[in-house]
Amino acid sequence: MRLGRTYWRFWAATAAVNLGDGIRVAAFPLVAASLTDDALLVGAVAAAAALPWLVTGLVAGAWADRGNARALLVGADALRAAVLGVLVVTFALDMGSIGVLAASAFLLGVGETVRDTTAQSAVPRLVPTPLLERANGRLVAGEVVANEFVGPLVGGVLFAAGAALPFLANSAVSVFAILLVLGLPALSVRAAPSQPAERAGAGVAKGLRWLIGHRTLRSLVLVGALVALADSAWFAIFVIYAEDRLGLGPAAFGGLLAVGAAGGLLGSLLAERLIRWLGYRIVVVGTIAAAAVTPGILLLAPSIWAAAAVVLVTSAGFGAFNVATVSLRHRLTPDALRGRVIAASRTIVLGAGASGALIGGAAGSAFGLDAPFVLAAALGLLALAVWVCATRRSLPPELPGGSSPAT
């Protein structure tokens, strides 16, 4: 079976949006640093971009379950294009400020919560169930290439030519994504047309209760949070580690990041085959070990080659882990609750990642640069124990590698 033209049109729209996100990832810190040398204010811009997941993430899930997916995607992209258009005008008129940049980052983040939740919820409506792993793997691969390879490079180059240019390019790709989504009639159908109307708050609570009551997915969220904590804890201080312990300059560190992006691409593309051959339970075990335990190698072998291997393996593990967790949620969640379950899972995991960066930084400052790597390995082992115990009765029989119910 093939994924089909409708899926690839959706993939192109998603890749375009991720390209814009990658441009913005590079441009926003550069613009903030050009406006102020206050580290707190620069950090506030980054915090403003992350805050919407905690504020609107769960509500976005309720909207995704009750709303027209095509309208939500178009609306979210239109909001982002409009905000970016205002930024272009602001900087063209030399009226840019940290306050404007932070407010824009927040509004763009709100659009991201709605778009990402809706897009992820819509995938099962675009492809046959047996192709979910392949579809999600290609989406993650496109995200890695656009968000980590091409986007930041383009964003940096455009900023060097003019502060407004990255926002203009980002707005243009958002409009392109809108045009692609408008040609997807399959997304104009509501996720659950027979679902009675309910307040957003009641809908969110219903989704959370269902998620908490589902043994496999509840455990998957906890494992995802632990892996995000572990990954962020060591990576938050990795730039300092690379400079102090490995003697690497900015160019060499950039090379390590490129190796990591290549690993993420490889893991996302291999995930479908690994799941088909080994089953979900074993793949999640292996990817947890790769993503969260592997950084401990640098405690034993602090060298540039070991660092390159760690970055490659952890990123590949994280890429495959993302494909596996997204596909499991798609397969095990009812259509009427999928948006809320996805939003709740992403909110918890992203919140854990932000906390992990703070904890890793604090541990490195208080106990030395080895401490975050010890912490990451410990959290990875805990995540492994949680997953193995939670799935000891095996996964549902309809899943690759499943043999008996585990809910």
C-alpha cells in the first residue's frame, strides 16, 4: 500500500510549516540579542514561545476533537502569518522591541499548539491504519530536515541580510501551507460528528480521565516525560561540556548538532521497519536506552568521537521513540478523544523537557558537569523500568508485537 496523494499534500503543508518554525528558531534569538544584551530578557522571549503549551495546549486538544480540522489548520496558519506580517512591518519601520518580540512569540506559540495538535490528530483519517507508522515516520523525518537542517540555516542567512526577512519568509511558507491544506477535503470532516456539544473545560477533563484510566497510554506519557527530562538535563549543558571538556569551538559544536539532526532523520525513517520486525514493546525499550541512557557513555569516555556517537545514537533513538509513541496513541485512542489525549501527552512531555533543562543546569552548576549525565542515565533507567513493568502483560493483540490486552 502507498500513502497516497492526499497524505503527501498534507506532508508538504506540514513540512512547510516546520521550515517556517526552523527559520524562526534561528531568527528569534538573533533578533532578541540585537535588541538587548540582558540575558533575562532574551530568555523571556524563549519562555514566551514555550508558554502556550501550558496555557492553551489542553484546550487545543478539545478543539481538535470537536472542530473542523481543515478550518483549524487554516486558522492557526493564518494567525501565524498575520503575526509575522505585523513583525515584518514593525522591523521595517524600525519599531521593533523585546516586548513586541515576546508578544509575537506567545501568539505564534498559540497557533503552534492548535496546528500541531490538530495535524497530529488528523493523520489517522488520511492513511489506512496499517500505514500509520510509515506516515508518522515520514512526518517526523520532514520535521527534522525542515526544523533542524534547512530552517535554522535559512533563518541565520536571512537575518544577516535584514532583521525583517526571516519573518517575511516564515509568513510566506505559512501562506503556502494554507493553500495546500485548502485542497484537502478529507480534513473538512469533523473528527467525531456524532459527539454532543460540551464545554471545552468538560471536554478536557473527560480526555484526561480517559488517558489516566488507560494503562498503556498512561505509562507511555510517564515514560515520555522521563525521557524528555533525561534528554534536556544533559543537553542543556552540552555546549559548556563541549567547550570545557572537549575543547570544541562554535563551528565544531555546530557540526555535532548536524550529526544529531542526521541521527534523528535516520531514526524516524527506520522506526516503521523496527516496529514491524520487533514490535512496539521492544522498540520502545531500545529507543529509551538509546535516547536517555547512552549519554552516560561520556562519563567513561569524554572524547570528541564518543560525543559524536552519543549525539548520533541519542537523536536516532529520540526520532524512533517519537514515531513509536505517536503511532501508539493513534492506534489506541478513540477518534472522539484523540485530540485531547495528544494535547495532554504533549503538554506533559514538553513541560518535563523544560523542567529537565532547568534541573540539568542547576545540577551542573552545583555538582559539576558530570552530574547532568548521571541524572540522565538514572532517569533513563527509571523510564525503562516503568515501561517494562507496565507492559509485562504485553500489548494489545492488534499491535505489532502485541498478544493480549493491556489497558
